[in-house]
Amino acid sequence: MTMVHKDELLNRLQSLDKMPTLPVVLVPLLRYLEQPIENLEVQGVVDLISKDKSLAAQCLQLANSPLFGRPQSVDSIYSAVLALGMQRMCDIAVSCSVLKLAPQGKAPMDPVVFWEHSLGCALLSRRFAAKIGFADPAKAYLAALLHDIGIIATLAVVPQEFARAYEVARTRHIPLHEAEMTEFGLTHGESGRVVAEKWRLAPELAAVVAHHHAPQEAPADRALVALISLADLLCRMTALGHGFTEQRQVSLTQEPAFRVLLQECPKLRDFDWALLTFELEGYLDEVHRLVTAFYRPL
């Protein structure tokens, strides 16, 4: 067995032509969303989403999900924006665009499992951010949705090595990034940083992608990185992980991410973790149903 050297893997990531590319609609949508929400126009968002009929249909499906809080059904993108609000509809559009990215070919990690974790983490992060007074819950949602894109990149570059790492993590019940470091000396955070640069993601999103397993090492936007780190860990400790359970004792208040986030959000000191875990459990069935519909339509 020949182990891929870290430098070789980074070179492959930098030069690989089949590096995952963003869906066409997502690029202008992300650029549009860089404006303050009050500057966005309903018709502008509607037009962007409607350029892709498949995306529009999937957005409507997600818009009618209980996860997005709509008691009555909506039947057009325009009515969905009016009913759910601009920010919520933008969350939905980005989610549906990103869910089009999937591990290519036969992958050791089922894309349903991958995106259940990502979407669950996004929903949890937005709720968590709002409860502790974090300045931008919408940014937390988007950052959490994208936090594991390095996994897709690693699968594209070294699928066999990733498969071994995934099997090590699954059988030993250890975090995936620890198994990656053991098997090929590079985590999906590091490979994700390369993807974020290629995609020209906003700096705060790139920071989350690169440092969500070590928020104390993030050069900037450490509170956002820490928030996603805690949400990611909470998901991995429940049924919204990477397809296996991690057998270890976790005290969220002892995590480095907790100390980082506490500096910006003092409400975190008295936070009710049990309630947040309960809310996460309430997402499980609906997240599974929605993500499954993208990859295993009935």
C-alpha cells in the first residue's frame, strides 16, 4: 500500500480538472446574497431561481417542508418568497443548489448521509445562532451547509485513500478528520480550503470550511467558525453524523470552540444544550425525507 504524501495531494487538488464545480445558478446567487438583505429584490431572487426548472421545483419542495416553517403550501417561487421571507427563501435556494453537488461514482460515503449531515448542521446552526445572539444566523446557515465540501474534493482526488480513511473512522468509531490525518496526512478541512479558494467563497465561509475542526486556529471569523464547530460536533454525536457513531465522551462546554464563541456571545454560558439537542432530533425524519428525494426519487 502506497501512502499519498500530503504535498502530492495538495498538488492534485490545485491542478485537478475534475474538481467539483459550483452549480451554475449558485454562483450569481451567492454574489447577489453578499448584499444586505434589505437591498435584495423579490423579483431578482425569483429570476435567479427560475433559470433552472429543476432547481425551482426542488426549492418549492423544500419551501413546503415543515423545516422551513410554512403551514400552508406555496405553488410558485414568487409566492414562496412572499410567504417565507427573502432570507428564508435564499437559504432554500442555496440549499437546493448545493445539494446538486454529490460524490462522483460509487463513493464510500453515501451522498444522502453526507447532505443529511450538512443540512442538519445548517438548520441547527441557524437556530443555535439566533438563540445565543450571534449577529448573523443566515451566515451561520450557509457556512454550515458548506462546511464539509472538502470531503467531496478529497473523494475526487484520492477516492481509494479516502475510502480507507472512512473505513478506519467507521470501524474504530473515531472522527473522520482524525482518520484522514492518519491515512494521508491531510484533513477535509485542508482540502476544503483549496476548494473554497477555487470557488472564491467569501473569506468567512472559507474560514469555516478550513478550520471547523480547530476554530482556535482560524485567523479570522473565529466566532462563526466556533459556532459551526459546535453544531457539527452535536450533529455527529446524534443520528446526523457521517454514517457511523463516534464513541467518545463529549462535554461541549470543555471544547475549544465553546471558549472561542463565548467571547462574542455571553448568552452561551447559560445555554440549554438539552433543548437544542431535542430540536435537532425533531429535524431527523424531515431532513432524511428531503435529502433522499434529491438522490433516490420514488
